Amino acid sequence: MRMIASRTEDAWHGLRQPGAYEWWYFDALSEDREYGLVAIWFCGIPFSPDYNAHFEAYERGRALPPDPCDYAAFSFALYHRGRPIAYALVEYDTFTASTTRPMVSAGRNLLTYDPATATYHLNVDVDLTEVTTPIPVAIGRRLTGTFSFRNLNENWLSPELVASSRGLMEQALGTHTWNLVAPVCATQGALEITGANGRCERRVAFAGRGYHDHNYDPVPMSRAINRWHWGRCWRGDRMLIYYRNEPLPGQPGAFSFGAVFDGERPELVTDAIEVTFEAQRRNWLGLKYPHRLHVTLPATGETWTIRQQHMVDSGPFYIRFLSGAGPDDDAHGVSETLDGRRLRWRLFRPMINTRIQRPPSRANLLPAPVVRLGRTALIWLVS
């Protein structure tokens, strides 16, 4: 794991290695704690059963190497009071990006950046009537909206802060790069949810505090990531960001990170944090997660307790939470648990496919071995 904070590195890296992936992640919580949103652009979505099956077929000499650009995707979720009210995860045929500036497009969903105002502009346009696998929370709906994420501190990671760490942030431990480019953003925008009949079902105006990071790796996630726990939470005007990455046995990349902000000003950055888990549970697919985490910053002795209250996205390898959504809670924020090893479990691939929407034309891009892999994953496992 390599940690950086660089707007220059926020452009597309043009990774074309088989199994490579790159994503641009945004989330925001409204000031009144009523709403939360997450938007992600992917080039080479590492969670795609088709992408993973194509890579495995390539490894066996049964297919040409997969191009990450053929597995581009866009994900959007809107939450209200701890429940999802809009969700989309769509693989697209079309992907464009710039290698010189932050500009990414998947389908009609566009991410751009205005350096004059240090603002990211997100244009969301997902027509779920065009896809092949709608899910109940999004059947027959179209999501359209625009959001702005204004970076409140472009050069937040100063040399002095880096020098206060143990130096792991400057080392390349493993192949994965995490670019914490905009940890504190002022976010505004609006989303419209339209029904299959063309009528507006809901309009949501949004204002709150946002976050943006960028991840990329030339190696498939299932080959490099064991588990990670990531999150950010607010207490008043103070925010904690934490990250704990566990590599696969025998591989480099063990990494822990913590940063505390007072408003937009960083108070502390450290790559020596202690994360302890309490009340371990499992979701309905057996993925283990902690109901409570205690993140201790040894440099100050401060401990943050995070209660992962609302499970808003749950699957065989990934869980997303909204924490502390009530006004009396110690903290409120966004957190996640991921188990990269489970991406290789063929048992789960048909299940994951039910969460990914695709236009009908996607089938034309898949080589025959991949189509057969996707359709017969359970048969192969049993036999």
C-alpha cells in the first residue's frame, strides 16, 4: 500500500495490464444527517464477476488478456435516514478519461475538475430502464443530478505532517496506491429520481461535507488485498479518517493510517494507529465485520469509538455502513469492510451479478469462455 495526496496523480493512469483497476470515489453526508451519498467511477471494476472470470480465462490461456477499459462502471447510492432510496451499479461499453487532469466518463456519467475553484463536478445520469438486471430499489428508474465537491484544502499533507509519521507513507509497500486527494470538501447538489412512467418520484437537494479519494493497482484485487477496514467520522467539527489494510500472507503492503482534521485543517497524520474490534458479527453471507471499532492514535492517546449502525450495502465480500446517524451518538460517518479473497470464490459470482446492471450490448464484449464461466460457476464448484 502506498499512500499519497496529490491532485496531479488524480488523473487516469492509463493502466491496461490484465486485472488492473482504478476508481475515483466520492461520498458526502448532509449537514442535517438526513442524507448520505456515494458515487464511484471505475476503470476495470475489480468486483465484476465477468472481469475476474475473463482474467482467469486469460491466465489459463483460454482468452485474450482483458482490457480494464472494457470493464468500466459507475456506481451511485443515495441514503435517507440510514436506508438506501436509490442505487445503481452499471457496467458500460464506453469509458473515456484524461491522463493529464481529473476527467472521467462512464456512460453519461461525467466527472470533471475546475482548478480555478478547486471543485470537482459530478454529473449523474443513469437510466435503469436501459439495463438488463434491475434490482428492487431501482427498478424502472432514472437517476439524474449534479453535485459539486469543493476541496477546502488542496495541499493539506505538508512535509511536516509526513515527517511526523514513521515513514511508511513514503514507501511503496505492495502495488496498491491510495490517493487521499480531497479529504474535506464542501458539497452541494441535487438528484432527481424518475419513475418508469417518466414522472418525478423524488427530488433531493443536498448540502453537506464531502470526501474524495482515488485508488489504483496494476494487480487484480483478489491477488493483492486480503482485508481492509476504512472509514471517516465526524465529532462536531473534528473528523477522523482511518485505514487498515491487511495483505495476503507472505506479501508486502500491511498498512495503517489515521488523520484527524479540525474543520479543514489537519491536526495529525500518522501511519501508526491501533484498531481493535468489538462485537464481531457476520452478515447473511458469512462476511465477518465489527459492530464497533476503537481507533487509537498512540501519538496523542486519543481513542475514537465508531459504531457501525446502519448496514446500507451488504454482499459476499463488501459491507458499507453509515455510523452514528442519530443526534445523540458520539460520531457519524461512513465506513466499510472488504475481503478481497472472496472475489475468487466462484460460489458468489452469480449472486454478485444480480447487483450489477448492464446494457444488452455488454454481452458482445465478453469472450465465449467468460460467458460460459459466468453461467456455470455453480456447476463447476459442485463438480
